[in-house]
Amino acid sequence: MKESGEQAAAGAAAAESRTAVAALLGGALIWGLIWYPYRILRDGGVDGVAAATASYALAFALGWICWRPRRCRVTPSWTLLWIALAAGTCNLGYVLATLTGEVMRVLLLFYLAPLWTVLLARLLLDERLDAGGALVIGLSLAGAAIMLWQPRLGLPAPQDAADWLGLLAGLAFALFNVLSRRARQLSSESKVLAAFAGVVAMGLLLLLAGAGSWRLPTDTTLWLLLALLGGVLLLTNVIVQFGLARVAANRAIVIMLSELAVAALAAWLLADEALAPREWVGGAIIVAASLSTARRAAALPA
């Protein structure tokens, strides 16, 4: 009986592990494709800032409705405010960058996040910079230099606004992750709601400042697409949180890198985009930096 119970428990644990991995793969699939609905909305006359603001407002409303029965109390704090600002910058920057630039180039610059994570963890969490951290910094900088190299200038530099937004979104994503680690006392629900609220607040501020059009869809199909986006954004955050809570951090990083493969295929098929050989080389080095981060996470004590 005891042996049968242990086998049942092992089987349940294995099934939960497979479900968690599937959740992370599903999240990577969605994030690798999420740029395309925003391009459809843009082509339908809806500005990127307005589309992002509306979709995240719907996601916030759905999240509040779903979690309110569980008495999800969001107590205002400076940490939540910074989490909201980091999430707003990250998500708005990502949406706007993929609307105006090459998707894969933006994503690879976004994946410089390990570089910013190492530096921010040193500043905000007082984590010691070891040889592994130095390797991540070196690889990230080398990959970025190759991707951003401007022969005319003779130095690496972002070539347009999309590059700048991709870099800024990656920095904000790293800040969001570091702040989330620092605020372990906060529930994942409160962090997700704060992230959604941050996107909405920053989007409204940009619209008020004239950095976008207030025009909303007039076509019912586009409204349905916006509503679907809101639901997908909430679902993606829920399943990714589920996966991250059950999969080792080093393994999760490697799984989430599949987003790059999804985005590369989608950008080729849906937008007829392809990277130049130099960008592939720089991107491969940036991915190596992310994998190095995974090895560092595996080496850290639990």
C-alpha cells in the first residue's frame, strides 16, 4: 500500500511538472505572437498606445473580477508603484517597438534583460557580482555591439526608435523581475494587477501628452479582437505564474527562450521579415547570455 501511495504521489508530481512546462511553453508561444494582433489593430486605424491601453484595461478589469472573490487585497505601496511603472514601460515599449521595427530584432534587444538583471540585482538586492555575472555582462554587451554596429559611424548605436524602445523595454522587464523578487511578501495577483494598472496609467498619460491618438475601433471585429487580447493577456500571466512557481528558474529561462523561435517563424510568415547574418550572430550571443544566466541560477542554492 505504501509503495502504491508513493507511486501515485510521484505520478501526480510528474503530471504537475509536465503541466507547468506546458504552461511556460504556452506563455512563450503567446508572447512570440502577441505583436501580430496589435499590428492588425494598427492597420485598422487604432494607434498602438490606445490599443495597448485598452487591452490592458480590459485585462485589469477581468483580473479584478476573477480575483475579487478571493479577497485579493492590493495595498498601495512604493514597491507596487515601481512595479507598475516598470511593467508599464516594458509592455508599452514592447508593443510600440514591434509596431514600428523588425520583430526579431526588437525581441533580441529585449532579451538583453539578463545584462540589466545582473546590474540591477547588484544595485537593488546587493547580490555579489561573480565570474558568472561578469560572463553574462560580457556576452550581452558583445551581442548588442554586433547587432547595433553602425559601419557609417564606426560604433554600435541603435538605428531607430524601435531599437531604443526594445532596449528600454528589456531594461524595464529586468527591473520588474528584480522588484518582484524583492517584494516576495506580495501575492502574484497583486503584482499582476499592478502591472496591468501601470500599462493603463502610462498609456493614458502618453495619450494626454499627445503621444498617440485617442481613436478607438469603429469596427465590431476590432472590438472583439481587443476583448480577446485582454483575456489572452490575463490568461498568459496566470499560466506563466503557474509554471514559474513549479519549474526551476534555470529550466524556466531555457523554456521561455522558445519565444524567440516562435517570433522568428511568425515574423517570417506573417510580416515577411528576416534578420541579416550579422544580426543572427549578435542574437545568438545574446541568447548565450540568457543560457549563461540559466546556468548561474542552477548553481545558486535553493
